[in-house]
Amino acid sequence: MRPNWQGLFPALMTEFYADGALDLASTQRHAAVCVDAGCTGLIMLGTLGENSSLAPDEKEAVLRAAVEAVGDRVPVLSGVAEYTTELGIAHARRAERAGCAGLMVLPCMVYEQDECEAVYHFRTLAAGTRLPIMIYNNPIAYKVDLKPEGFLGLVEAANIVAIKESSHDSRRMTDSWNVLGDRFLMFCGVDDLIFENVLCGADGWVSGMVNSFPAEAVRLLELTRAGRIEEARALYRWFMPLLHLDVHKKLVQYIKLTNQLTGMGAEWVRGPRLPLVGEERARIEAIVLHALETRPNVG
């Protein structure tokens, strides 16, 4: 049976200490805060979770910590971002052991697949796990674009149930509906397209900036889904400079710094990523501080 995944799923950060060691307690605290704010699921070990910076045993530890933190309140999904299909299946089994409720599967890393190879990867991985799967379609970052017609090759894989659409093309929600109907749950995967995507039928939102501003993100989604367009548009305009930070190549550092400034986490990352310095740091701090100074009351 298809899971009822809807609403707001943070792509949660993985917290580190300054020396790069895992800070599981802070990761758990952050997960609980997001759920308390109204988030309806968690995605661990995505891009923002710094999947590729963790060893396999660390990944499983992060997943176990998240599941422990939220219990059965919301589903916990694990990102799957590995070098080969076989390694992806191995990680899926770690996620099963850790108690995850699903997977968010990326194309294989490093090797740039064509559409046929990407479909093979997703179908083979789906056959290797009992967990339901969300496919992460992000051609900007991962250099393979499954257009709606490409997803026709996945409709027979019963446990592929959702698509996180991150093509930066607001037309994709409508095109996907026209080609695929309601076969897959559709999630917006680009923070600064959420208003448009919900109006075009998105079932949910996998968000980065919700890490730092969970109450505002929950409220924006609620207002838009309820058709309260003027209120939603006003909140979206306030939020937009922050949401733009999710689509930069340094989104991990940008949002971790934002988390630190809002008391939601720490800025520490693992190399080759480095904490922000100089003009770049000052620019991000100015955006965040202005947002805090003009922060709306969302109740």
C-alpha cells in the first residue's frame, strides 16, 4: 500500500562538533524541533545531510538516532547516494535495520548516467528493498534528468511511490500530472519554487530552509494548500531571500550558518567543505539577520 507521504519533509542537517565528529544528540534535538513545529516527515542523509561525507557505520548511526528521536510520530526516510547500484542496495539494507520508513534515492554518484542507466539503477534498487522509495530528480546537481516520460519506465516498480522534483522548472508538476496521472506522489524539491509547485498540485515539499525556520515553512505550505493566496504570497515574499540560499552550490554551508544564527544547529562541516568567511559570510549573515528583524508572526 502506498504510504501517505504529504506535507513538509525537512532534508535534515547532520550535526557535527567543531572537530568533525558526529553530534548525534544535536541531530536528535533538531529533528524533534522540526517535528514539533508541524513537519510531517524527515529525510536524513540527503545533500544537506552531507551523505557523501559519512562512512557507512556513521550513516547508520545517524539514521538510528533520527528514528529514536521521533519514534512513530513521522516517517524517517534515508537518502541513498552511493557510487554503484550494489552499494545503494547495501545502504538500503542499513536503512531497513535502522528502522527507516522509506528511502529517497539519488542517481549513482560520480558517473553521469543517461536515462536508460538511471531507470535501471532505480528499478534494480527498488527490487532490492522492501521500503517505499522517493526518487530524487535533480539534473542541476546530478547531471541526469528523468523527464515525466522517463518515469514511465518506473511505474511497474510498486514500491517507487514518490518523486522529489528538483529540475528548477515549475512546469514539471503539470507535465508530470499529464503524463503520469496520480501514479506518483509529487514533492517540490526546490525551496524557491514551493508556492508555484503547490498551486500546480504538489503533494508535499522536501525543504532545506525549513531547518532554520520550521514554523514559517509549515505555515507557508498550509496557507498555499488552503488557497489563502494573498497571505501565502506575503509570507513567500518575506521568505524568498532565505529560500534562494537552498539553490546555491554552497547550500550546506549557507543553511548550516543560518541554523547557527537562528539557534537551530551549528555551522560545522567536513572537508572539503569549509565554514564561511569574509564577504561571503557577511552577505549570508545580513540576509538572515534582516529576515529575523522582519520576521512575521505565524502564530
